[in-house]
Amino acid sequence: MNSECRLCVQQRKLCRSHIIPEWAYRPVYDQDSRAIAINSEDRRQRKVQQGLREYLFCFDCEQFFKRIEEPFLRFWGVRSRFPETLSQPFVSIRGIDYENTKKFLLSVLWRAHVATNAVLSAVTLGPHADRIRSILRPDADEEVDDGYPIYGYALRDPDTGGLARRLVLTPAKTRTEGQWNYMVAFLGCAWKIFVSRSVPPLPGSCMLKRDGTIALPVVNYKELGAIRRLFNP
């Protein structure tokens, strides 16, 4: 399929591009490689065998996304990164690659914005879309700045007491302290991405920081905002 790549805006042959990498779904699949997907709008359930994909990006841009996806997985996908039982109110994480982690999370949000699937229709970035695209472009020569603050949560499975790795949440629009943001979840963590240049009045320790640290509040996954609404209509 030849069309304009949404990232490099060149006429190229397009790939069936994923919005969230397939590795995020692997812990969710059953023995038949299927999972239950819940639509955040109407709460209807359906069986799926892969994540959302669309013809969006050329091969070169797909390779760029791969280069930021793999380091994210290598760091956040390590099981020893979190305690087996989440018994404390916070989990402190150090050694984070700030720039790569932020680029990856912004890329998931931006990919959802340019996608056409109705499941992602709530993601509308307005003028921020071009700004985020300029941050993501493979030829961008600027560092990721401190705009678009990101806060994280460690999701506790109330049945096991451990990290709720068997959960994927596509970007859902929420409002916190009067500011719009989008929540995504995979690998046992949820991330709030604020579509704003200002820092919301939330604890600074829970924000992804340039020094590579973050304190993730531990919350039962069914009690967290957009996720709670799926289970409590």
C-alpha cells in the first residue's frame, strides 16, 4: 500500500503498523494466543489475537519506532524491576533512560492520534500533534524537553498481590486536577501523559524525571480512573 507516511510525510510503501507494540500483549494472551479486549467507550468485550494495526508508517519509520521500543522493553519488562509482592505504597525506580522512555510513551499517544480506528477516537491532540511529531521524527536534532509531563503508577493485582502484567489499556482520555491527559497501561504500569506544557499540581516524585528516577504509587488496577470505569459501569 503506497501512501503518505504519517511520520516522515513522504510517499512510501506503508507497513501495517502497530499502535502499541505486540510485546505488550504477550502476557495477556491465553494458550490459543487470544485475549479479551474491552472497549473503553461502550464496555463491549471481544476476543482479539493481536493488537491494533493500521497502514500508517513506512519501513524506515517503523524501524525508528523499533529502536525506541526495544530499550523500553529491556528496562521495564524485567521482572526483577519490581518486588514480587507490592506491599509498600510506592515503588522507587532508578536508572531510567528519560529521553527514550518519554519518546516511547509520547509515540504511543501520537500513533493513537493519527490512527483511524474508532477505538482510539478519543485521542485528539490538536496543535500538540505537530509538536510531538517534531520530537519523534528520526532526524530530530533536539533533546526531549520537560514539556508533556508524565506520571506513572505500579498496578497491583488484588488477587496475587504482584504486578498486574496481564493488562493493556489503549490511550484513554482523563482529567486530573483540571488538566486533560491520556492514560495508557502495559507491562504492569499505567502512565498519565499530560497534553500540556505546564506541570500539574501532583507529587513531583511521581513524575518521570530527567535524572532517571520516579516513585510509582502502588494502586489496585481496578481502582485507577479509566480502568475502574471499565469494571464499574
